[in-house]
Amino acid sequence: MHDNTKHIMRINLTNYALIRLLIGFILVVSSISLSAQNEEIKRANAAYKNKNYIEAAHQYELISKKYGVSPYLFYNTGNAYYKANEIGKSILNYERALRLAPNYEDAKTNLEFAQLKVVDNIVQVPPFFLKRWIEFIIKLVSVDGWFYISIVSLLVALACFLFFVFGNVVIWRKLSFYSAFVLLSFSLVFGISAAVRKSQFTDHSSAIVMAGVMNVKSSPDKSGTDLFQLHEGTKVLINSVLDEWVEIKVGNGNVGWVVADQLAVINEL
């Protein structure tokens, strides 16, 4: 019988060394990437301080494409476009920052300032108060947060149910049964909240007018009747799409058709 202990140990040590080498390589690459990203952000910030606002905005956009989007980058891009008086692009980026971080107070404040420059003074039809409350609560927690809360509630409900099945004390069994029912209901609600929160990130129905002046038509055709005009920076909802035309709905309830390239979808990152 041969002793393979040393051979196995050498293999294990070799695998361990390879793993360490791989981890080290990943850390070095990540460090280099982070350093490069920080340098590019510094250059974009410098352009902003030197009042080269369009250049700064383009650099922030390039950083987002290379390294991934973030509320911070959208916020800075919005600020640069605001300073350059590109109100539509400014509002678009503030909206995108808030899509990722709904409680980003600086983005909220600057969005309100930018909206003051929008020509269209559209009176929004307020949603039902219960819907506003629900949307506010759902936005307080991330998708992952709602998902984990749902899973924990489900596991605790399962534990309570098992205690009900195998418990001996009647009062504790009753308490476990009702607790399991309540926690299971909460788990379902939290799961639905996670799904709704996720849908907010995949929703492509909100858009910002990019054209200086946009004629809204009665039909998806250039010969259609002009119903009303919208201006740069106005937020609209997309109802449907037909080739290069989209049917939009404005905050006051007005509906009409416009050419798609006059809009920028908020969630189309």
C-alpha cells in the first residue's frame, strides 16, 4: 500500500497558492480600476470648477459608461448640465439619481430648482393619498432589503408553525399558530413590495422632453392635428409605442402623440 499523503498535501498546497494568487490578482486589478476611476472623477470635478460644464457633464457620463452608474454620478451630471442651462438633460439626470436613491435629498432639492426653469406650468393631478403613502413606504427599502425581510419573516413563520405542530402547551401552540399566520401574511406583503420596488427600476414609462419645443399630435402622423405644445424638461408618461411615434400622457391628463427621439426615457440608462 502506497502512502499518498505527501502527494495529496502538495496538491492542496498548490491549489491554495493558486487561489491566493488569483485573489491577489483580483485585488490588484480592482485597485487599479478604482484608482483610474478616481482620477477621472477628479478631472471631471476640475472641469466643473473651471466652469467647463459641458465637458464635465460628458466626462461624468463617460465614467458612468465605463465603471457603472451611481446616484452620485447622475447628480454631478445633472449639476453640470444645469450650469450649462441644459435643463432637459439636467432634470433627466436628477430623476435618474432619484430612481437609484429615492431619499437623495440634494438631488431632490436641485430637481425642484431645475423644474422652476421649465416653461410648461402643468398642474399635476395628484394620485390617491393611499397610493402616495404606499409608494413612499416601498421606496424606503431597497429591492434586496424587502426580499431579505420577506425571507426572514417566512422562516420565522415556519418555525412558529413547527412549534404549533410539536408543542405541548396549548396556549403556546395557539400563539404560535396565530404568529405563523401573521408572519406569513407579512412575508407575502414584503415579497410584493420587493416586486414593486424592482418594477420601478425596470419601468420605462417615464420620460423627459429633450426638444426645446415639441408639438403633440392627435395621431401618430406628421399631418395630425397639433393638440398642444410641450417644452424642454417636462416630464411625461409613455402609454404606447408605434414605430417612431409614442403616445404620451401629461401630468394634467392630456394625451397625444410625439416623435420618440424628442424624449429621453428616465430608466433607459
